[in-house]
Amino acid sequence: MTFRLSTASLIALALLAAAGANAPSSAAESHDHGAHGAAAPSTIGASIAPAGGLKIGEPATFTLSLAAEDGKPITLADLKVAHTEKVHLLIVDPSLTDYHHAHPKPGAAPGAYTFAITPGKAGEYKVFADLLPVATDKQEYAATGFAVVGTPAPVEKIANRKTTVAGHGFEWAFEGGPPVAGQPRKARLTVTGPDGKPFAGLEPIMGAFAHLVGFSADRAEIAHIHPLGQEPRSAAERAGPTLEFQTQFAAAGYHKLFAQVQIGGKSVFAPFGVEVAPAGSATAAPAKPTSAAPAAGHGQQHGRDEPVAIPATIAEILAAADRRVAAIDRAIAGGGLAKVHAEAFAARDLLAALPQKVAGLNPEEAKALDAAIGRVRQQAGLLDKFGDAGDAAQTRAVLARFKKEIAGIRQQVEGKPSR
Ligand SMILES: [Cu+2]
């Protein structure tokens, strides 16, 4: 079967500028940041033919066909690599519980690709081919599907922000309260190890530290986004325990999110259920504490830290960030580790405002600044985690890197004109 998505249905979670800017990026830009978010209208049609009858739990092979609007086959030469692959297939069953991420290989005929998965549920599976055509250079989805014998299960609209998969704990939290349709919301994924401690060993997978794929309950909408900040530059890099995402849901209602990460060489999928409030709902609804927060009590505070005021000049921003860093030093020295996160996030937000303030950077310098701010974001997340965990040694170690990064940023921006 073949069908096209309407433009309106394409954008479920739109990724905003990855590197510190507050303004939404265009769809074209989002790819430069290594993220697929707001997708373009589809120019490619997809269809799928299974090799045989499909039964629950039985491995199956499929042929995917991709064609342009004029019927011309879409071959690998027509597609660009995005996150290490030219074709990503994001596949989900009607109950939104059996999610697969597959990479088909070119088959015998031009425009034909083959892949294999084992469907775990009955009913009409939906398949989104996530593509970056050479012709448009804009990410798009081509949708198709296949049916597995049996009666499909309904979507269970369970909202869960915590889950345990493969011994690891995954917790999803929106900053500033539950998501509202049409409003950007920063969100954080925090990972703990089998020992319950913050886990910082997330491995690169397909050119990112995580792939977050979200579906609306009716599967009319899909999005595929990646963490904010620097993407991995080598296979040896590790991330965690906290990854930040910029989300924006187009529609209200239930959404299912799958965070795909790699641990110990294996893909791990952490499912979350999220209820998105209708546009225009109160935005200041406080986030309910989602964890049995330690005595530090920060579970109640998280996400509701006062937004930091951004001073007018570069020198003032740097000075304000320095004061926050000094406060972290004092907090560590005085045993006030629970206070570290507020100062770290304030410093991060101050520094993240710099790209919009600094004039006269060449593209290379602007890129370097964005990258440094990406690292600052990661480090602020670590300061938060280790501070809350009461781990003074780790907090101190991350703070040393944080200071070094800020010193580098200072060198990049000091003396440049403000705008
Ligand atoms: Cu991805």
C-alpha cells in the first residue's frame, strides 16, 4: 500500500536550534545540527511487500520500494546520508508498543530495498521511511505499512516518565511543566546504571548519543530528534547521565516516545508515554516530582528554576557566569551540593545566550562557539546529577572541565562587538 502524509501531519516534535539559540531553526538548518525535526513535505512515495504471510513472532523479510512522484525509482544515489544511513525505517504497531528502527539494504531492482524484522504484535504496522533527498536537501518521511495476522491491541494511553530496560533506569522530564501543543519544551533524559547511580556510559549510535522517535496515538505524526549539544566525534566518546532535547508537539493528546541509546554495544529502547495538553492551556503547571528524590528535595524544584536574566553586554554575561561558577565552588566547599544545579544551569543559560550577542564571528568561530556551548550544556547536566547525588569529588572534577570550557569561550568572545 502507498500513501502520502499531508504536510500538517508531518511535524510532531519539531527540533529547535541545537546549539544554544532560542529561536526555532528551519527544517534546513536542523540538519546542519545533525537533527531531523521539522520535516519537509514528502516528495517520495514508499510501498512495502512482505516476502510471505506475516505472523506474530516470526522473522520476516520485506521489500521496500521508493519512488519519486513521477514514478522514477529512488536509488541510494538520490539520497544523502543522515546519521550514518541513507534510509532509516521507523516502524510501529497499532498499539504503539512494538517499535523497530531498521536500515534496509538495496535490493535487485533500482528503488527496491530489503530489510528483516520480527513483528511482535498483530495488526497494521506503520512504516515511516526517514529520508534526506539530494534533490531537496530537506528531511522528509515517506509512510507505508504492512499487516500482521490477528486482532490489533488498542493503544494503552499510559503516561510513564520512568522505565527500566536492560537493568538501566530511564527517566524523562519536561522542564517547566507538562508539554503543551505548539509550545517548545526542553526535556531531559536521565539514565542510571544497574547500581542505581548516574550512568555516563552512553555510546554513540548512528552518529548520536540518542535517537528519540515520537508517535501520536493515531500514528499520523512522527518525529525523530537528537540530543542538544555536540554529537559524538569518535566511537570512544561517552555521554550521560543526562541528555537534553528540545521538543515541540504539534498536536495535543497522547504520544508515545522511544529513546534509543546504545549500552555495551547493544541498542536499548526506552518507551515513554506523554500526554500533551491542548494549545492555550496553562503553561505554568508545576511538574510533579517524578522520582523518589533524595533528601536534597530537588525533584520538586527541577524544571522550575527561575529563568536567568541575560545582561546586555558580552562582558556582563561573562561576569555573571563567573559569579555562578564561584557560587558552585562555595556550594561544594560548604557542603551545599544540592544547590549546584541551579547555579550550573544559570551559568549554562548565560553562556548559551552568547551566540546571539556576539557580532563579527566568522562561520568557523561561530561553529566553535556553538560546540563549546554544547559541551557546557553536557557539563551542566553532569554538575546537576553529581551535585544531587552528593558526590563532591565528581562534581569538582566536572567543575574543573566546566571552568576550562568557559575560559575557552571567554577567549573566543572577549573583545568582540556586542549586537
Ligand atoms: Cu536519530
